[in-house]
Amino acid sequence: MKKKIAKKSAAPARCRNATATRAAILDSARRAFAQAGYDGVGLREIAQGAGVTAMMVNRYFGSKEQLFAEAIAETMAKTSVLTPIILDAHASGEEIAAALINITKKDATPLEGFQIMLRSASNERASEIGREQIENHHQRLIAAALSGDLAPQRAGVVLSLVAGFQIMRQMIGLSPLTEADPKALVKILGPVFEQLIKGERSGGDVPPKET
């Protein structure tokens, strides 16, 4: 009987690139959270989407909460459309309104970060994480760019207006908004954004009281 010749062991797999692995996990997490929200997806599904194990996800991010926080932060940094326009000192309220109307037009895909927050808001911890990320990114940047009084509050109203308009026009499909002439919506929203981004200082244009 011929002696079997031991087969040469296969060459070890090429070492996985840590940066690429981390990026793949984050990419999978963003897609998963956007589709199903924080409660609707587990680390195993995210790991499968990235081609790794759940243990590897924990190794890179420590917990689902931390992964969620980093996924939101990355989404805000990569897919923000309105914030750069709002931060432009020369942008008008009409330009901001037109940009919002454009990203919420019929058949437009909702922004990933918006989908993540909308579908995760029912989870208290996810909402807390989302609030922290928003306050540390969009809220802080917009407030810092606004002059005049109540800048943080005005920045908050801007974000609320943007989110509410996206929900009613893009997610719910409110007919007066979906069927409206975009120019008509700009006419309505433009002055509102203009007031919010320009503001007015205390005492400005306020006539003195008669004695």
C-alpha cells in the first residue's frame, strides 16, 4: 500500500487590513441601522454584512451602542447635504429651502442618517446616543456659524424644521407637500430659514417705548 503523501498545507490567508475591516463593519452597520433601526438589527447581521464574525465586531467597537454611535457620526460626516449650505455665510434662506426641497423630492432616497434616527427613535438609549451625536456635530456647527442672539436655539429650530419637513414630505408623503410646485415651497420656507439663520440682535429695530 502506497504511503499517502501529506499535502502541502495551504498558505495562510492574507492578514486582514484592520482599517478596511473597521470600515466594512461601519458600512454594514449604517446600512443595517438605516433599514431596521437600532432594535431591529443585531451584531450578527451586521457582522455577516461585513464578512466578519460578531466577535470581530465586538473586538473593533466594544458594544452595539458604541458601534451605533460611530455609525451615526460617520453618516453625519459623509452624507450631510444641508449643513454645508447652512454654514455658508453667503447662503440665503431660499437656497437652503431649495436644497431641502430637492433632497425630499419624489423618488429621492432619504438620507441614511435621517433613516437611522427615525427608525431608532423608539429606543431610549439609541435616542440618547443620537442626541449626543447631533449636538456634537450639526447643532454645534450650525450654532457656531449663526450670529445674533439665541444661536443654539435657532440652530435647534433649523434642525427640527429640516427633520419635520423630511418626515411629512418624504416619509409620510403629505399631499400638499408632495404635489406642490417646488417654487411655492421655496416661497414659504425661504423667509423662515432666512429669519433663523440671520436672526436679530437684542434691541435691533425695536422702537423705544414712549414715555
